Amino acid sequence: MPISSVDARQLQKLRPLGALEQFSSARHHLGFYNNVGLSAAYTCLTLRSADLKVSIFSALAIVIERHPILSAIVVDEDSSEPHFARLDEINLEEAVTFVIRQLPQTGNSRDVELDSILEIQHNKSFKENHEALPFWRLVITTPQQRENEFVASFIFHHSLGDGASGMVFHRDFLAALSSDPLPLANNIIPPSNKALLPNLETLLPLATPAVPTPHNPSNLWSGSKIIPPNRSNFHSLTFSAKTTYHLLQACKQHNTTLTSTLPVLIASALFSILPETFTSLECTIPVSLRRFLPEPVNENVIGVFLDAFSAYYDRPLFSTPDSQFPWSEAQRSCALIGEYLKRGGEKMNVAKFKQIKDMRSFFKGRIGSERGTSFDVSNLGVMKIDGEQMQGWEMGKLVFSRSAFVSGSAIAAGVVTGPDGCLTIGFCWQEGVVERNVMEMMVEEVRAGFEILADETI
């Protein structure tokens, strides 16, 4: 049975949510968006005497103590004044789930079993027992009869952290594992008593951005109209370190970047599949604001510090001779990102959230209307590990996953490159918004296009 909100209000009150944090708390409350996830493969390089569960719990306790937001939940999500409250305790037995693989892992570009596990997680919110359980969970997936490797899937409420926060969690988790921590005396641990970081709006004076000149794209494709309920589908695509490296080289040769090229690659795939009556696509590109923020915010903290802007793509510009990839569009996207970063944290689009008095009414008011954007591409970049400090454990492949957003983009693409050099794209979409056969064709077009571009440098 769910715990009542009255009990939750008895917890220690920390601070109100900022506008960006409220954006995610409101959509979570409405069932419009459940969570974010980052999965990482871990391998033990030395003989282990400790039980895997003992090692994981001990390392996790260290990470929880370091990041106070992991001891916080959102209270009064159903109001216009939600706030963070500190849990009295965290039961690791309830926060961590162990799953044994039923299928052997293969060298294919997709881990079907992990995709299925992640899909289940992204269709599960944090509403149940919300005063007893944290607003995150860890799913440990292990092969049968092997305890020297596992995949840890960190699933968390978006008001607690952004995608970059998932990278922070896994870096610290790896470091904690490698420190060979002592076993816990009790698997029910106290919360971190450190103060929460300030919200984005407190750290960065957000002037309301000027109203942009309407792009008014003709015949924009954005899937179906905005319709609940939300059921998320997930499909990952992983490329070898060699292929990833060669695509990076191709981007450099054409004076652009991977972050700028991937939206064009997805747009090209969609244009090849969609009816020609659809002549425009809009891509949302999230950007981390951490580089613009003062201490205590940096690349090693967990919190929500991001903005986003749009890039538009028109079908005629993709009709290149001999069906060549439109590198000019990737270069244009690169210039757009460069112009955005030159603002230096000024006139952020996220500032408009401060003007929304009731996020819940804002989201509910969009039901039945046309969807604003076609797809989004969020690239977390490369996971960088200081190998000299990591003893005994190694991190490999990463998968960035998210739940679908009822009033967001028709397709969400999460991109990340692991320490093994392999890039993974995690595609998420809402059931009924994009037809499954369209997604299957698009994923295959992206895979083929990625490999063709990479082959150009070989």
C-alpha cells in the first residue's frame, strides 16, 4: 500500500524545488514522465573474497553519504509548492534489486535482455511507498553462476539529477568499489546529513529569454498528438570502439562534432522513412550548464543543471547528390551549438519555467494538442576514468536510457560513450505516438548510416 503524503510531511524539510526541478516533479506526478537511467558494466579484475552483494552495498553507502540528494525525496508533488525532504533511513535491501540473466550475452549491437529490464524500470514511477523508499533505485544484472561481473542500472527521478548526474554516480560507485570498503554492519543506513546544493535558479540569474523568431516549419512531423497514458518502449544500439573512433574521425575531417552529427543522422533516417508530405523536423538538444555555474556546482555533483534549444531540419537540404550524407547540415548544427555556448549562461531557455505558476496545469493543458518537437538527442559524452586510482574493478559499456515524455519529443535518443570506447544510443518512445515499424526502420537506418560514415575514414 502507498504511504500517505501526511506521513511524508513528517520528514525533515530541506528546501523548495526550483522551477526546473518542478518541471520534472509535476510531470512525474501526472504520469507524464517517470525517470532517467544510466547503466554501466562492471568487471572485477582480481580474485574476490567478498560476496558481491556485500561489496555493492558497502560501495553504495559511500556514494549516498557523498551526495545528499540521494537521501532526499520530493514531497507535495501534487501541489504548486513541492519541496525536498530527507528520508529517515535508507534500506539498501529495498533500494537495490538483483536480477539474474536468463539469456547469454552476445556480441550483437543490442542487448535485448537489458533493454527489456530497462523498459520495465522506465514504466515504473517513484510514487509507491514514497516516504520509505528513495527516489532512485539500483538494478544489478548478473550472468548466471558468475559474480565477477555485473551491470548496474541507476534509475532516478529527474528532479534529483540530470543525465550528467548518472555519470557522476557511476564514477563514484566505481571508485568506492575499488577502495575495497569494509562490509556494513547494517543494510539499513542513515541518510547523508549534508546540505542540498542550491537549485539552478539560485545559482544563475536567469533573465527571461527574448521571444524567438517563429520558425514556423511547414509540414512538421512530430508523431501523434499529445495523449496519455504513458507507456515507454526502449531500444538500444551499440557500436564497437573501432566504429565509434572512425565516426569521430569522420566528424573531424568535415569540421564538425559527433554531438552535431548525430541529430543530422537521425533526421536523415526519418526523412528516408516518413512520407514526403512531411518536410520538416525539429530536434531538441539538451546542454549541461555546469560549465557556467559557480561552486559548489561542478562536474562531480548530482543535481539538475541543464538547458535545451532547438535545431530545425528541412527535407530539401537532405536531398544531396548520390544520396551523400549532408555534412553541411552537421556543420550548421555545430555552429548553432557554438552560438548557444557563447551566451555563457545568459538568456537561457530554461528561464521561461519561472513564469509558469502551476506546472501541473501547464502539462494538462497540452493534452490533445500537437506535439512541439520531433526528436531530441542528449549526448552525455565520454565517461572518463582515472585508471591509476581504480584498483580491482573496471567499467565498460554504458547505456543512457529514459522514460518517454507524454508532451515531449516523439522520439528521445540518449547517447553515451563508455570507458571501453563503445558508443551506445538508447531510443525511447511512447506507445501509440510512433508506430513500432517506423522505429524499427529508423533504428536500422541509423545503424547503417553510422557504419557507412565510419567506413569513410578506413
